[in-house]
Amino acid sequence: MAFISTGYDPSKPMEGRITDIGPRHFEEFYPPVIKKNKGQWAYHEICEAGILMHKAKGGDEVYTVRCGGARLISVTLLREVCDIADKYCGGYVRWTTRNNVEFMVDTLAKAKELKADLNSRKFAGGSFKFPVGGTGAGITNIVHTQGWVHCHTPATDASGTVKVAMDELFEHFTKMDLPAPVRVSMACCLNMCGAVHCSDIAILGYHRKPPIIDNKVLDNICEIPLAVAACPTGAIRPTKTEHEGKTVNTVAIKQDRCMFCGNCYTMCPALPLSDKEGDGLVIMAGGKISNRISRPKFSKVVVAFIPNEPPRWPTLAKVLRQIVTAYAAEANKYERLGDWAERIGWERFFEKTGLEFTSHLIDDFRDPAYYTWRQTTQFKW
Amino acid sequence: MAKHATPLLDQLQSGPWPSFVSDIKEEAERRHKNEKNVEYQVPVDVCDDLLGILELSYKDGTTHWKHGGIVGVFGYGGGVIGRYCDQPQMFPGVAHFHTVRVAQPSGMYYTSEYLRQLCDLWEMRGSGLTNMHGATGDIVLLGTTTPQLEEIFYELTHNMNTDLGGSGSNLRTPAACLGESRCEWACYDAQELCHQMTNEYQDELHRPAFPYKFKFKFDGCPNGCVASIARSDMSFIGTWRDEIRIDQEAVAAYVGGEIQPNGGAHAGKDWGAFDIEKEVIDLCPTECMWMEDGKLKINDRECTRCMHCLNVMPRALRIGNDRGLSILVGAKAPILDGAQMGSLLVPFIKVEEPYDEIKEIIEGIWEWWMEEGKNRERLGELIKRQGLAKAIAAVGLTPVPQHVMEPRHNPYIFWKEEDVEGGWDRDIADYRKHHQR
């Protein structure tokens, strides 16, 4: 494995250096029909699950075939996407904000042929490579984070839980049979790189054990004041302790004040939290981002804890199924999951979904908590 | 033959949804075969060892990636995430496994030619594994070693005319929906504004100078496909000020059942015949619609542009012509003080080149945040700490009722001395002349 230089000379880093050029201009990548009709689209329709048709004012039509896929994708699979784009779409392709791939063609017949082709491609392991769907009132691809594949703070895996969730909910990816879109998101710790806090259903990794203090190295690898300041509940204070016969500077943690956010670990690598029994999942539900009918809203915690059960997380799959089944059966057309829960009342939500209400679900974190308690005599039996 | 047995991960190969395990396993095999004689610059068994370490996590329920590591390219303070595994003896192929964030083209359109260039680069100088795309929007190249970073950057900038994305306490890679390129509801060119602001603020993106991270996201309309209202410190959402344009013939066609409501989004279940009263008029949050002599009427003055009627009848109803955007500020995930949604800062602003008015708002907010924000304090947290009125003042706007859902619940107003007649400087002796002790 000989080192091959691109031409970069480490002794003269500024020589010929190009910086601050930003991304490529998107117009270079527009398919001709998009370039021609930009800003001139009249309307769209969904011809069938996974196929969209956009009609331009001048009469042009573009048919988009949408397919799901893992966010984690190899260059070989990416090249297969390129081959498909070359064969059907003049070499153009795009991604959606939810990790779907979209291929654009000019007739419905071509779109259907492409859909059949995409649905025929499978991994040797048996799963689809490019399942077509993810449109309309159904469940589209899950946005998620890195998890055990690449992150230092996760409380669970992201790719694995997403695979389990999409396997369980797959029928709703390929059929538009729900009252409204159900957006599922996954974040593997409270940092929420995936910002799942406004999703119809959120799968969130969560720790439940306070950090372990690595007294041996803490003072060498951490700024103690930063670690202290990082704690939102003031649970961390500087202290000294005996370690291997020496007095060392370190921190002390008031464990009953810890809400396991991991912010201290972000600031100080000598405070790891992860633990096989402690870590697991929180399920949140009823959030949304769109302003349609009702305001955007936060997801609410509906299951305080599900243990990590790799590789197939059966309890997670069961809970997702319970929520989606109750929603599908009971909600009105156009009604998002959170709007449904608010209309029937959250007391009914727990009844309909069969989820257990526990004391963990009553908010006790600062001001917003009060606004979630019931300041009325109106409730349902 | 796989380098590591992965009995747990192998169970994620079954089921319909695309299996990342199958993909990585096949990639691992192809790297070993190396039919194209690629001169790999990172260990050939990088994918095997990634599977190996992931299997270990599946077994012991914890991550095996170490905390951080400051690596990057010369002159930039972001774009590369250093990553090292905590079992390098067992998994040397991923001992160093850094992430490179690459600036995606706004709207995420590509040509196969560009993607193939990226694949060639990443097969040779990295693991061959990517994220399309990361949660913020970047193309994420997953797993390389420190000596490759400058080489990758050189290749990206010299041969692909592409830069790195953001990380750390700087402007993160901005993202947009596909906007006018393929959507009838886009109220402004979200892709173009995103691209222009990305390029305008390259210095803020590459060289951390902020208290903490800062995200821009650009949604073409209030449907919010890029989730800006929940996920960006500064959220740009298209809107309009005039009337929804109505095509009464098309309304009649929807009522008559000739056109599927909501573009056919509910076709997977029989919801019965379309009922405009039940499905549109009764669901309007401001009750500003009605039918009169077979025609749909809208009292546009009362409309809050929720998009429901347009979504249900895209062929009959169209966004207004006097378009622009609303700016909301302060959205973030729960770390630390709880989640925040964006709060309305600028009700309406036109989107016109060279975007000076928008830049003034951005820079006014940054100036205030950089002056007042504490280390690792997101904009939303500063707004909570000092109040929305300070943010409005920071960009020189006049407060209007549109800024709030309702007025304050308490009279604890922080009056300023100059706002109170006669000022605050008073003499106790004067007071006592009229008030015995």
C-alpha cells in the first residue's frame, strides 16, 4: 500500500491551495426538464406509491420514482445508483431530505419500468436494494444518526434500529394507507444529531446510569471547570480524591441529580456513560414540523424505556406496531398522529395503543413541565 | 470468507428494508478481491473491521468509538470529525476512522459523473462507505486516516470543485428543500438562497468563531420538508402576503370526483368520495373558507397560510403572487435546556438579489449572539435567557403582535429608565416630605 500523493506538498500547504469554494452550484446537476421548468410547475400528483408526476405550466411532465435505502451506503451501491441513472435518466439522480433516492423520467411507462427494475434488485442477504415507495400518506424513510457504527456517545445503534423499524413498518412504505404521513426519526443519544424532537414517532437512544469517573486521567484530559459548567442540573462539582496513593483533582457527581444527558462526557472524555443494562430507547410520539392545519409541535415521551435488544429489538418493533396500528384504525383522514392524540386526549391514546402510562411520563424538568400538567377538570374516564 | 464472524449482525440481513449489513459485507468482499486494482490508501480490511467492531457493540451493548480527536485540514476548524476505535489491536482496519463532511449541492441533485468521481476518490482514500446524507445535509464520507485528509481535500477542491462542510462551533452546512426546481408550492428559490448564503459565509463555515454551532435551513413553503422550524437556529420559510389563486373549474373537478384529492396521497385506502366541506372547509384552522353558488370562497385576510387546502387541491389552489419568506430563530434539539421550536423573528421579507436585507438580519443576530452568548450557548438559549424582544431589537425590527401567540402572562416588565417619565433618580428626603416614616 504505497502512499500516493494527489500533488499536495505538506511542506508547502498553501501552494496552489484552493479554499472556501463551497458546494458545486446545483444547476450543474439539474436534469434538462427541471432546468427548463424551474419555477414553472403547475401541480403534481402521485400516480401510484413511489411514483410522482409533476406537470409544468407549459405542459412538460416529469415522473419521479422514489426509493428508500439505508443512509449508510457503499460506493458500490452508489455506483449502482449511477448505472440506473445512466440507463433511465440521462445520468441524473437526486436524494430527498429523508435519505430517499429519486430517479426522474419523462413518461409513466418508463417510470413503471424503472419501478419494476428497482424492486427487482436485491442484496445476496435477501433484502431489497431500492424498494419503491415513501410517498403520500404512509411511512417514508427514517432520518437517523450514526449509532454504534461511528459515534462516541450513542446509547444504542442507529442503523440497526432503523432497519428493524422499517422492516416492521414496511407495508406502509409501499402503500399509502395511513390517515396522513407518519414521519419516523431516530437519534442515538440526547444530542439528537437527527433532531427527532418533532417527529410523529421518534426513536431515541438514552442512557440511565450516571457517568463513571476516570479519576486517573480526568485532570489531564479535561478542563474541570468546563465539565462542571456542562451539567445542566448542577450535579457536578470539582473535588480532590485519593488515587493510587496520590491526591488528584477530579469531579464529584451528585448522582440523584443526573438526567443522563451526557453533556459532561461531551466536554470531558473521562466521564463515560454507556452501559449494557443502563442504555436503551425512549419512544416519543405526536410531533410534527409542518404548519398544515395545526402548528408544528414537539414529540412527547410515550414509552420511558425499552432495553437494547440487538440485533432485532423485538420490543421496539412491537411498540411501533402498536402505535401505528391504533393510529391507522382510529385517526381521521389528514389527521397527523399528534393531532389525533390531542383530539381524543392523551388518556385515550394510552388506552387505544395499549401502552402503559408510568410516572416517568409526567414532566418534571423546569418550566415547560407545568404547562403539560392538567389545569382543568376536563378529562375523560 | 469474512474476517470476523458476525452472527448478530447477520440477523439484520433478512427482512425487506435495505440491509446496511449486506451492503458492508459485500463491500468488504469486493475490497479483498480488488478486481480494478485500486491502490487502497487505507487498510484493505477496513470494512471487515467495521463489521467486527459493530458486532462487538451488538454483543456488549456499548459503543467502541473513542471520544473525538482533533484532526482536520490546514486552515479549517471544521469539516473533519476525528474518530478512533477503543480496540485498535482487535480491529486495526478501523483504528483511525475519521469522517469527512463534504458540502452537498443545494437540493441534492447530482450527475452520475460527479458521484462516480466521488466513489473513485472514496474507494481509494477511504473506507468506501458513505452517508447519503448526514443529518445536517452533508455528503458524509465515513472512515479514513489522518494522512489522507489533505489528499482528500486537495482532490475535492482541485478536481471536483467541491469544499468541505461545517462542524464544531461554526456555521454548519446549510440545507434547502428542492424548492422551485420541482415544487409548485415554493414561495422563493430556496436552493439559490441556500447556495448564496453558504458561499457568502464560507469563513463562518470553516473557521469556528461562534459560541456554538449555528444552522441555516431553507424551506420553500410552510409544509417544511427540510424541517427548518425544528432544526435550524435560523429558519427561512417561504410564504406570501396576497391571495391564494383559485381555479374554480378545478375546484369543481375535485368536488365532482374527477381529480384525486391531495394528489392521490391517500390512494392506499378507501376513504370514500371527496367531500370538500369535510376535508377542506371544516379543517381550515381559521375557518376562512366557504362554498357559495358552487364556487369556493376564501377570506384571505384571515388565512394563516397553513397549506392544507393547497395540499388537498394542488390543481385548484395556488400560492399567492406576492411572495417572500418568514425568518424564525432559535430551534434546537433538547440538549441542554429542552427542545425549542423556531420563534418568528421576521414575519415577511422579500427574497431579492443580492439579498442584502436578509444578510442584515443574519449579521444582526450573529453580532448579538457573539457579543452576549456564553460558551456553548445556542441562539435559542440566548433568546430564552434574554428574551425575544432583545432578538427583535438586535435586528432593528419593531415588535408586532405577529411575534407572539399571546401577550405575556405576568406584568414583570423590565422597564428601562429612559422609558419612565422623570427617570429613576429620586431623593428620599423629597419623598419623606409627604410620607412620614
